[in-house]
Amino acid sequence: MWPDNRVLDLLGVELPIIQAPMAGAVLSDMVVAVSEAGGLGSLPCALLSFEQARGELEVIRRKTSRPINVNFFCHQQPPNDPASEMRWRRRLDSYYIELGLDNNTADRSSNLTPFDDKMCDLVAEFHPEVVSFHFGLPEKNLLARVRSAGAKIISSATTIDEARWLEDQECDAIIAQGYEAGGHSGMFLKRDVSTQIGTMALVPQIVDAVRVPVIAAGGIADARGIVAAFALGASAVQIGTAYLLCPEAKITAVHRQVLRKSKDNGTVVTNVFTGRPARVIVNRLIHEVGPMSDDAPEFPLAAGALLPLRLKAETAGSRDFTPLWSGQAARLSQELPAARLTKLLAEETLEKLRFLGAQTEHWITASKISLGAVCRDHPLSESRPTCTLTSTPD
Ligand SMILES: Cc1cc2nc3c(=O)[nH]c(=O)nc-3n(C[C@H](O)[C@H](O)[C@H](O)COP(=O)(O)O)c2cc1C
């Protein structure tokens, strides 16, 4: 029924749709809704304490027996760098004064935590069918524990080098995350955003470079995007931004409002919110400090210093300091419950695939072209057919 079953078979899901883990926006209710609808619901843990993550997993396991994905960031905590932290503080001084906050006493700790032994205990306890990582992979002994808990392991690549690196570490599938994607870029081997690759160019190049199945992510928000991802060689899609308007998404009212009115060119990649490149809707902080600032300290330290500003501004209904995470295709989002959205995306994709198939048949018949499928030796797959079209003379 689907053009490619590799991810379906690997992850044990019915639909080739993975709801992207979105830290701060997704909790158990969305995960349950998507998994029950036949997709893969993903619980992001980067912003959850051990106890919160445990609580969410208990709810999920009580409400669904379908496969789920549990997601973690796996960055290295940067060493203390007082000079860089002071530079960032001074850069934000005027905003602290404007909002009547004390920049010297504010709590600047970031709650973005990397995968560690304790979180690994949760994986061993709840046995999620899939564990996904962002920013590469955790250290080898943690990865081995995840594997021995029975989870399939996936992670994001933004270049061919990253995809090959993940495959060498025995990732079961690779998320090819294009530059259009909302939230943090998963880039981990290089940090140059100016050379980042769009989904359309990235997916087929990664498909050709690795043997494991590839999941396309970035700018996919409706059936047209999913069909295109299949055409590029992906075996499934991971969709983030399009789920942000679901009632289950835990985003602020301000964020929701802005997403509803989002524009095609309203987003930018910035490092000012956390220290790592991430795509958001442009707001005042980005205009005045970003989008890429040398003053922003290493991930995740930049986030800590902004939190007091953000919280104070949000209480007054301002979005000046809020990271309004969004991909480039936000305008294509449909405001539906997560289960309904998942099923609708799947139904519309199948309908579009059938339509395209019928159109192609019709075109071939009408234009008297004969389709000869020849299997050419392919460096990666002996069974990958290459179709040649040959015009038949009248
Ligand atoms: C609000 C938001 C939060 C995100 N948080 C995470 C996260 O916690 N872990 C992760 O692996 N990816 C995260 N991402 C990236 C997604 O996994 C995915 O790559 C991206 O959403 C795909 O692009 P799209 O938003 O255009 O669909 C986040 C994306 C958004 C929009």
C-alpha cells in the first residue's frame, strides 16, 4: 500500500508518519494520539526532569500499547566560560533594565539536559520501541544500553558526512533533516549554517549514501510533501511544525497566535535563543541581537540568561524574547487534533499517490511511450530498478 515499507517494518508502525519530538511542545497526550492513530508518537525529554519524563512515560504506557519514540538531546555540557557568559549578560543588560529585572542576581541555569545514565534507566524500564537522538549520539556505553533495552535507534543528519557517521555507529534509520526544519538543526559535525542543505537536495543524497532507511524531515506539512519525500527515496517522514497547531501542543497562546498568521518567509535560523542554530519566527530579539550572534555563549548556556526576560515579557503578552519555533512550511498546517491530523495526512497521501499513478498510466498510454524497467547494477542495492522511457515511433 505504501511505496516503501522499510520504516514501517523496522519500527512496527502502520503509517510512515513520525510526529517529531518537540521539546516544550509535546507531552504524553500527543504521543498517545499519534501512536494510536497508527503513526509514531515521539516524547521529547530534553526539557523534562527525570521525574517528569517518568510520569509522562507511565501515562503513555497506560494509554497505548503501540510503538512510541522517546527522544533525547545528546550534546556535551560546555565547560564554564565566565568571559563569554559575561559578554552575553552585558549584551542583554538593556533588556533587563527595560523589564525591571536584575541581571546580576537572575537565575541563569539552563534546563536543557543531555541524555545520561538516569535517563538511560528510564529507557531500560519502559522499553520504548524507538529512541531518537538529536545532535549526534550519546557515548558508546549509553548507546549500548539503549540497544540492549531493545530500542531501535535513530538520529538526525544534516549532511552526508553526518549520515555516514550515524550509519557507522549502527543507527537503524537516519532522519535527513533539511534546512527548512523548525527548531534546532541536528547538525553535529560542523556548525556552519550558511552551507546547510534543503530537504529536496539532502534526502536523495543521503538515500544514495547509506544503506539504512531514511526519514525525511524539514518543511513537510501536508500530503504533497509526503509524496515528494517518497519520490526522493525516503521511507517515511518526520513532521514537526504541522503538529504545533494541534490542541495537544503545549505552546503558549502567543506562539499559537503567531503560527496561525505565519508567512512563507517569516522564519530565520538563529543561535540567540540557545547558542545552537535553530529555526524560529522572527521577533524583536532576533532583529536586535541576531540572527547569528558571536556574543551568544555555547549551547545551552544562552538559553538560561534569556529565560527571566522571556517569562517577564510573556506575562505582559509580549513575544519579544520568546523562541517562536517554526519551520518554513507553517502556513500549510491544519488546526486539527493530532490523531485526526495523522490519519488525514496518511489518507491524503495515499489518494495523491493513487492519482499520480493513474495520471502516469494515462500519460504513458496516451503518448504511446513504452516503459522498460531495467535493473542496472547499483552500488548500494541490487534490487533498485531504474526505469527508462523509450518513445515508440508511430
Ligand atoms: C518546536 C520544535 C521543537 C523541536 N524539538 C526537538 C526535540 O526536542 N528533539 C528533536 O530531535 N527534534 C526537535 N525538533 C526538530 C524536529 O525533530 C524536526 O526535525 C523538525 O520539526 C522537522 O521540520 P518541520 O518543523 O518543518 O516539520 C523540534 C522542532 C520544533 C518545531
